[in-house]
Amino acid sequence: MNNLNGLVLVGGRSLRMGIDKAHINYHGKTQQEYLLELLRKHCKDAFVSCRNVAPNPTINHAYIVDLYPSAGPMGALLSAFAHANEPWLVVACDMPFVNDDAVGFLLQNRRPDKIATAFKNAATNNPEPLLAIWEPKALPMLQLAFENQQRSLLKVLQTADIQQIEALDPKWLVNVNTPEEQKKAGFNL
């Protein structure tokens, strides 16, 4: 077990997808439940980021309520660090190919002395902020970016001292945000 927390980033109802991407069933269960189970195998605790809506008490998930609901993933990560100033393994719910191998490889290549450990997305030649380990030393940079009205986690990674690794399987980094992308990825749900 690794001494870090896991955070599933859920975006709510997607206008492009027409439904909440966290509730899509790619693996015999909702994507949110799949990712929570995956992170629980590798992290000491796993949480779901939720916006300014109180979590449903009938659901047995640990939640972190977003303190900055209009700031997207940046707000979710800042909220996670407010919950615990510890390392966070972050994964977005719209990445259906994330699996044990992806998380294990990320953890195996983690560099706690860096701001973050992130995969290099070959399609964009940029680090992938939504499948990454964010170290506590990233917090001042995130806070400064937020104070300066900059909400892009990618831009933080592009200007930081990070560990960037090549994904063994490029599918790990595929985002599915539309029904067309879902079909292209091989999911006919």
C-alpha cells in the first residue's frame, strides 16, 4: 500500500456526452465505482471529488466537497490538499482505459522530490494532469496559479519541475467526452 491518497475527478453531467460521465458503465460498474476500487488497491484512501452538492448519504463513498466549484480540476485538487496535505494520485472519470497497469506504472516511476509525476501524452506532447501524482510541494504553485485566475493544471505542470514518463500503453491517456469519441474508443454502450 502506498502512502498517498487517490482522487477520482468527476465532472458532473457533460453537455457533450449528455449524461454524467462518472456513471457510464465501461467495466460492469459505473466508471466512478471502477476508479474508486482501482485507487483503493493502490492508495491508503480514495475519494470522489464532488462539486458544491452534498454527497448522497445512501452511497458508501468517501467524498471531498469542492471548495472551489467553478474552478474545475484545479478546484478539486486544491480541495483535496485542503483535506490532507499529502500526495494525491488523481484520475479523471472520462479516462476509461486507466487500469492496474497504468496506476502501477505511475506509482513505480513516482518521484516525490518533484512537483508531480505525470504521463507524457504522445498525442499532445504535454504532460497529462488528470492521471498524475501531485506532491504536497505543488500546493504553493497551485495556489499562486489560482490567485492569478489561472485554472489550468496543464499550465502548472508545463512550468514546474516534474517527473514525466512515457505511457506503456497510449490508450491509458484516452479521454472520452462525446458519444463519437466513445464509439471511436470501441465502446458501443
